[in-house]
Amino acid sequence: MDDLSTATHARESGAHGGADQGSADRGPEDGTVRQTLSPSRASDFMTCPLLYRFRVIDKLPEPPSIATARGTLVHAVLERLFDRPAADRTPQTARALVQPEWERLAAEEPGLATLFPAEAERSVWMSEACAMLDSYFTLEDPTRLEPADRELYVETVLESGLRLRGYIDRLDVASSGDVRIVDYKTGTAPREEYEARALFQMKFYALVLWRARGRVPKLLQLMYLGNREIMRYAPDESDLRATERKVEALWRAIERAQVSGDWRPRPGKICDWCAHKAICPAFGGTPPPLRRETDSSGLAPIPALTSGSALTSSD
Ligand code: SF4
């Protein structure tokens, strides 16, 4: 994949991307699309079914946190960095983008500004974001890269009718056509026993690209800015077939939970960051009544699941 570091493809346009490479999207034989799954929501269900319910079924709002806001800001700066000419993609340029990107994000999401009652707190937080951007430059040289896409929306429909979708942080395409999927993480690299979970999201994206474009991505690259580590994985077709089986099995489990209404909590480390802890029965709380009526999003009732209605979950 060395040639990816000097790839010079122009960024593709269009919400779905990749149309110029031909579609290998198979889709269900009867043309129906059942529901939609993103890697984030798939990960939610694997981590805690009740968390999935709170986010997808109940659509409970979650206030922004300092950690998620920092991730959003760092991602925004790294996306904008590649708008600049190659020679201008320096740590100084990245730092100079922090303030305007913060102002843009805060204007779009006013709740972000309330995270920092005092200017001093925001200043420290921004310094931490700048340190993460500095870390990025220790991992790769963006002056030698010309990404094919940034924040690329991808989707495909599996034969079962399940629609998979998500946003890829960055897609690099070499002159050979080899594709590298890149994801930035503002946390630290997981311990070895949790690597498979971290790679699931990347294999999910690889599966979507493979099914949509007909070519297995060459490399999956997770960049952990929190501890300056890169995790790389070269998938093959059997990997992606296994991922597809896993996603389908996961979806069947979600459907069973929708039928039974059994969204049981699965307490773990994530509870420390869960916005819904106060209403979680694992911590003495009471969830809101489970909605069983069809709402405007079509998420319920369960019989609709087998009648081909387009049901969505957000990423
Ligand atoms: S507090 Fe923990 S167990 Fe409860 S919903 Fe949140 S993640 Fe699940």
C-alpha cells in the first residue's frame, strides 16, 4: 500500500460516492428494504441492548460531553486540513483551524458552548484538542496524501433487505485502485483483547464498500491520536463474508428484542459515560414506557418489520 501515500485522486462528489466505479449492490430479490443499521448503532446493541433502545427506539436526547465535543472538533479540523494545498498541511495550519472550526460547530450546536462555563476551561480543552492534532502529525505526513474522500457517506443493501450505512472519515485510493479506509480516534488504542471490537466498525465499512463497489478494500487503518498508535488490518473476502453474517445475526437479535420488548441492560465500563444511567434499571432507574405504536419514523410496531417498511436508525 505504499503507493497510497502519494495517491493523487480528486475527491469524489455525491452523497453516496463511488458511483463511477460501478455498483455491485445486490439488494433483496423482492426489492424491499427492511431496516437500516450503522456501525455505531450495531456497536451500541452489542455493548448494551438497552442503550440501543434508548438511542434508536426512544430517541432520547443526549447532551454533548467534553470528550465527544473534542472528538467532533478534531475530526472537523482534520477534514478541513485537506482543503489546503499539500504544502500548507502543517501542525501550525491545523492549530489555526481549531478556533474557527470550534465557532462553526458551536453555532450549529449551541449546547456545545454550555460545556464550558468559564473561558479558562475552554482554553484547557482546546489545548488538549491541539495536542491531539500534534499527535496526528507524528503518525503520518498529510503533505504526501491526497484523499479520495473525506466524511464519505456509504451505504448498501444486503440480499436480506437490511440497509447498511455509515460515514467514513477518510478514503485513500491508490493509482492501482487499492482502497484504504482511515478512521481517526481521539481515544487510545484498545488492549489486545478488545481489538476485534475496534476492528468491527472498520470491517463494517469495508463490507459496505465491497458490496457497493465490488472491490475489497486493501487496508483498514485506525489512527489513535490519544496515544499515537496506528492499528492496521488487511481484510480479505472471507473476512467480509464473516462480517456480513455477523451483521445479519446481530440484526436478527435486534428484531427479536423488538418483538419481545426485552432490551436488557448490560452494565459495563461504558456506564460511566452513559447519558441514561439515571433511568437505567441496572442502577435503580426506571426507563420510559416502551413505545409500541407506529410513529412517524416507522420504528414500531413489530409486524411492520416483515412487511418491507423502510425503518431507520441514525448513526
Ligand atoms: S447505564 Fe450502562 S447498562 Fe444502563 S443503559 Fe447505559 S450502558 Fe446500558
